[in-house]
Amino acid sequence: MKKHNFSAGPSILSQFTIENTAKAILDFNGSGLSILEISHRSKDFIAVVDEATALFKELLQIPEGYSVLFLQGGASLQFAQVPYNLLNKKAAYLDTGVWASKAIKEAKLFGEVTVVASSKDRNYAYIPKDFKVPEDVDYLHITTNNTIYGTELHKDLNVKVPLVADMSSDIFSRPVDVSKYAIIYGGAQKNLAPAGVTFVIIKNDILGKVDRPIPSMMNYQIHIENESMFNTPPCIAIYSALQTLKWYKEQGGVAAMYALNLKKAEILYAEIERNKMFRGTVEKAEDRSIMNVCFVMDEAYKDKEEDFSKFASAAGMVGLKGHRSVGGFRASIYNAMPLESVQALVNCMKEFEAKA
């Protein structure tokens, strides 16, 4: 039976990425060695990092004056690394979910934090609007896509202070004007690579403005100067990321991925709205994520939740269970998710309704 992987992360990867990574594990570049055992400072692997960096810049149209880093520690380490490098006195944060609140908690270790708006009052079921950002803050931090609650900021914000974004789960899913950001970061295990590598896009001139000494491993400038090679990088995850970037380019780049993502999300949300047994959890359509589609059983069919879970699993749907904090279901339809898998889920929902 064909499996349809809706897991939130680690998540689906393209077959192109999986197959090419598997080949490199057996024999990297005809060297007779595995990608798992080569030196990270070898000419062949430095070429991998260089190509991945170049494709990152090409696909996202990253302007001059920015660096791309491949680090470790996931987005969770970035929650501390960002304020370590940028927060001198005060920072502003938009609270739109668990990961944003975790970032806020870490930033408070380094200075004053102003929460400009929060949707916690309604269990993060919407994106706050019309909030004001103080002009005396060192930066504003946002989480563009909220995997647990299924909300997303679909447009780049226009603010007068440096903008920092956690784009772990929506990078490469839509066009982004990188010039509006000081830092974009994210864990790779949703739209780029297996878990283990973290990407950071950073505007070079944002650095060097804090008073505190910064440990080398936490210092962006050190990593820029060493071109992601200050310490041994996660070689296999970077190699997989390169394969995904190649695949994105083959598919037509970010614009093509965005068009497909909109179509997938439209089909699934339409079925949730049509089907009497389900309802979405996000309050406004404009705030719904095109990456993580969250839904629950309608109140009249609440007792059918476990039945649907088993029915979907038997039909090959994997990873549909919602996060423990919201329950229900979550279909993560990241870039590598084919349209046919979304249609398979829709068909599954229709079949379950028919037999109920």
C-alpha cells in the first residue's frame, strides 16, 4: 500500500532527495567512500556547501550583503543565538504559538522583551493584526508559520526595525523578499533536509552591535568567517539539503512550489468546509497555513475521532494526529507533498463521511 506522509517533522522529502542521498551514502562522487565518512574539509564536500549556498541565494533571490550559514542545534538554539548576537537593550516579539513563546522565553535571558501582540487568548487560532512595533527595539522577531495551530503570515511585514523570522516550516514555500529581513532561520526537517542542520540567512551589517562577549560557537560572525566550517558540520543533512535545492530548481523554483502549495491547500480546506464531519481550527481563512492544515471532528461527530484515525491509517495516511495541545488532526503538506497525496486524504474523508 502506498503511504502518504503528513508528518509535521521530520517530514516528507522528495524522492529525488532520498534517492540521491542514499546513493551518496553508498558511494559519494565515485570516491569509494560514503558521504557519512568523508572529511568535511575535503575538496568534494566544500563543493557541496558552496553549491548549496549558491542555490539558496539563487532560489530565494538573496541580495548582496547577506550570508547563508548551515549550523546545528535546530531553531531552538536560534531562539538564544539571535538575542545573543542582536539584543543589546530591548527586543520585540510577536507571539503566535508555542515556538514563538519559547523564543520569547530565551530572549528574556538577554534583555528586555516587548510582546507587541499575542493570539494566546484564543489558543493561537488567529494571527494578530495592526500591532505597533516600538522604534527603539533592536529587532522584531516573528514566527511566520505555526505548525501546531495551522496559522501563517502570508506576507512580509514592513517595519522600521530589523526583522527576524523563524521560517522553519515555510521556507521555500512562497516568495519572500529577503531584503526586508535581518535574519531568517529555521530547522531543516520540514522543507529542506533530514533533521540535523539549521539554515541561517543573515544580513552581515546587523552584527557587531551588542556589548556582551559572545562565545565562538554562538557568534554568527565566526561562522560567517569560517563559511559554516568553524566546527564539523552535519555533512549528510547538508548534502540532502543540496539535493532538495536542486529539486526545487528543477520544479521551477519557489514560484512553482507556491502555486502547487496553494492548490494543495485549497483542495484540502475545501473538503474540510464541505464535509459535515470536520471543521477547521483557524478562525479566519486569511490566517490559514498552506503548510499545516489543522482540523477536528465537528462536535456532532466528536465520538468518531478515533474511528477516523484508524480508518485513515488503514488507507495509508501517516502522521495525521494533531499536536497534543490542540488535538484533532494535522495534515502537513510541505513542498515535497505531491498533489495526489492530498487528493488521497480528501477521498479518505469523503469515504468516511459516506460510511458514517
